[in-house]
Amino acid sequence: MSLFISGAELVFVFMIVLLVFGANRIPEIARMLGKGIQQAKNASRDFRQELEESASKQGLDTKEVHKEINELKKELDEIAGSVRRKR
């Protein structure tokens, strides 16, 4: 199963959104989505900075912390692999 969206699928989704919300609401929805994505990025950046600051206060090497986080991510990917869709 592919996660890529073709042009026809994109047009179809856009038409459904247009029918459901109307042409006047689409820019508002796009702004809300953009703000949500930006907030998620900011929260992720802040979380990472907090982790790095906390690690340095504890006297831990940030490279070692990154290594351990990546190992945890790999373990989570292995666990979630059976649930996640195949690409």
C-alpha cells in the first residue's frame, strides 16, 4: 500500500472539503492547520531543548542521550511495526 496521494485523489479530497465547508471557510481552515503544525513544531523543539538542558545539568553527555533516545525509538518502531501500516 502506497502512502503517496495522486493528483486525482488530491482533487477529490479538495472537492469534498469544498462541498463540506464551503469556499469561504477554506482559507480559515488552512490557517488553523498551519497554526497547529507550527505549535506542534514549537512544542517538539521546546521539549528537545528542555531534555538537553536537563541532561547537561545532570552532567550527561547530550550525544549519549541522543543515542539512547534513538535506541528507544527503534524499539518503539519494532513494537509498533505490527500495528502500523506497511509502506
